[in-house]
Amino acid sequence: MSRLGRRADGEQLAQVYNPDPFAPPVWRSPVYRTPEAIIWAAQLARLLWRVIWFLIRHPGLDSAVVLGWFVWSRVGWPGLVASALMIVASLTALRLLSPHWFARLVTSPARNKWRWWSYRRRWEAVMTISGLAPMFQARIMLPVLGRVESTRYTDRVTVGLVSGQSPKQFADRAEALAHGFGAILCRVRSGRPGMITLEFIRRDSLAQVIGAVPLGPEPDLKALPVGRIEDGRVFTIRLHGTHLLIAGATGSGKGSYLWGLIRALLRPMAVGLVEVWACDPKLMELAFGRAIFERYGRYAADPADIADLLEAAVAAMQERAARFAGRQRDHAPTTADPFIVVMVDEIAFLTAYQADRKLRERTLAALATLTTQGRAVGFCVVAALQDPRKEVLNIRNLFPDKIALRLDEPSQVDMVLGDGARDRGARCDEISTDPASGAGIGYVRLEADPDPVRVRAAWIPDDDIRAMAIAYAGEPQPSITAGAAW
């Protein structure tokens, strides 16, 4: 048979056989059969490398297996039982004597591994169905599942993006991701280039009212405990070296943050390291602790007296700045130069709703001076308001740290926390109006971190406030029926 008459089966020739003489030629790559011995060698080498890599990554498991084999070879099964009982007894003792180290060494690693396996099991299906696994050259390109850091309430999943993907694509599909992985909520946090962090809320740790947070023996002015973060950690607020704005509708829980800060500052106030200058135009919130402020700071309620107080704070700040000039750049609280917290409840009444124009201008000028010059010399302004519009408080951008509680409109979220805060998960307009489930819940955005974090302040009852006034000021307070709890 001539060479042209032979059948081309694709192994020797690159043209596919077609009996039709008029059909155009179809070309394909030649097929070369790999010897079976080479295939077995490659698979065995791959298996060996995976075993070695597993042993390198799990030294604890390696040690346990070696120890178990050694005990078995020397003593037999009674030795294994005795070893297991000793391990259980050791873990039980560690759990009872040092719960913190037990959680760090045992509970957290085990939970992280379990949650990683849970995400790994559903990763391909959820990514594909939600449209986050693009096709490239007929192949599905999956985002890379990285570390999983889990607590009792939240999971933080590190994800490596496929080339060409952006965090916004994940943010647009956050709801689908939450349902796909069985979470209440999913937020997307930006990381280094090519990486994001998915924050899944599995249980709501803020659903119930939170009791007063225990105070440490040494108060830290840069981490004052006032409540809880949604991942279960203690929520701390920094006052030294910054200013704080708290915005929320009526009944949203602003008073809980104010009294939580006052409670955390009581010990340094008692030794003269901190003073609180309270401005209480409503006469209903801070009046509960008037005796505390008059003993360890100042108190004013009349608008004219408040303007005088703020101007006195400006004068003290400028006098201290003149003494510090050329000598030091940072302030350290001392009894001679204490840290002064100017606390203003319902600041909008003083800056926008005050009928006396001169008083309004004096107050606004003093607040602007304090917020622009006070941080370096130990002055902090903590202000609370209901209406965050610019025409109500045109100096709101001078507050580096902000907390937004329940707000009436979605647009108000970005007014308080900055552009894009609501898109990053700060749904302040969706917080419940029920005091039991929504009061005190808010989102905090710090100067150093643009991502809002969901928090809830601890509830400080009226009786606790009166007890603080008696303990630290020595004067019983009258029974007031105002709703100072929230």
C-alpha cells in the first residue's frame, strides 16, 4: 500500500484521517506515549514530597506519632493508655489554672483548623456559584483560601485574589458569600495588594445587653474599656492623643459611651492625673455625676457658662503649649499637667441651635481651637450629637476618631464615618430601635484604620452612676428619673 494510502491515526502523522478527499485537512499535535515506569516514578516522587511537606508543617503530630510508637514498642498498650491519661490530665490542669494559655495553645488552633476545613470543603462550590471563579483558557481559576482565624463569634478568612480581581467584586457578592458559608454577615477588608480578608459573623455577640466591663489595675488612657467588639474582644477607646465624636439618633445609646469613659477614668481622676470638664446643656445626662466633675474637673450647664468653660480650656491649653514649646512634643499626664477631657453632650445645641449668635460663635471658636491644637499638649474633646450634618457641626472633620450609632438615613453614615463607610459594612441606619437589642450598638472608625468595626457599649445603670458619685465624690446624688442608662 502506498504511503499516501496509509491511514493516519494521529500517532505517526499530525493530520487526522478523513476518507473524504475534498475535506480540508485537520491538524493536531502528535501523541507520544509515556512509558509506564516514568509515570509511576513521577507519582511516587510527588507522593514522597507531599509526605515530607506534611511532616515539616506538622511537627507536633510527628512528635506524637513517634512518642506513641516508642511507648508501644517499649511498654505496649498499657503505656499508651497511661500516656493518654497523662495528656488529658495535663490539659485539664492547664484549662483550670490558666484558661488564657489553654485557649491560646489548644482551643484557638483547634478551632482555626476545624473552620479552615469547613471553608475548604465548600470553597470551590461557593466561589463558582457566586461568580468569583473566572474562566481562563478553559480552566476555572479559584481564589486561594489562606489562613482562617476564628473566635466564638467571627471568622477572618484570608483570600488570595485571582489576577485581575478586585476587592469590590467580593464586596458586591458579600451577601451570597454569607449565605454560602452559613454566616449571618460577610464583610470584605482590604489587605496588601492581591489579598483580602473576609470577615464572617457567625454569631451575634452584641445581641444582648452588656454589663459593665471589668477595669484593669492600671488604666491606660489609650485603651479605656467601655464595651465589646462583635468578635467577643473587649472594646477599648483611646482618648489620649486624639478627639472623639459620637453621633446617634435619640435613644441610640450615646450616654453609655460617655459614662463608660467616665467610669474608666475614675481612678486616674482620683489621683490627679485626669480632669473631666463636663458641658451638659441638656441638664439630663452628665448631671448625674456633677459632684464628680466639680471635685475632679469642672461642670457647666448654662450656655454662657459652657462658653466660659471652653474658653478657659483654650487658655489653659495655650499656656501649657507655651511651656512645652522647645522642650517636649508629647504630653505625659502628671499631677502638675493632667490630661484634660472636655466632654460635651449634645454639641449641636451649642453650635447650631443656640439662639445667641455671639455665644454660638464663642463656643464654636473655642471647640475649633481645642480640636486643632489640643492633642499634643494633653487636651481631648469628646462630643456627642444627634444630627451629623455639616451645617450643624462644621468642625466634625477635626475629630480623628468617630463612633456612629443608630442613624436615621443611610447618607448620614458617610457623613460621620467618611465616604464609603456604609459600603464597607457600617449599616448604622439598619440598627434596631428596640433599646434591648439596638441601644449602644454602633460602628467605630479610627484615624489609623478606615474599616468600620461593629461594637456595643456596656450599659451603666443609674444606680451605678450614683454609686460612683458617692464613692469618688462623697456626695449622694438625688434620684433622677431621666433615662441616663442609654
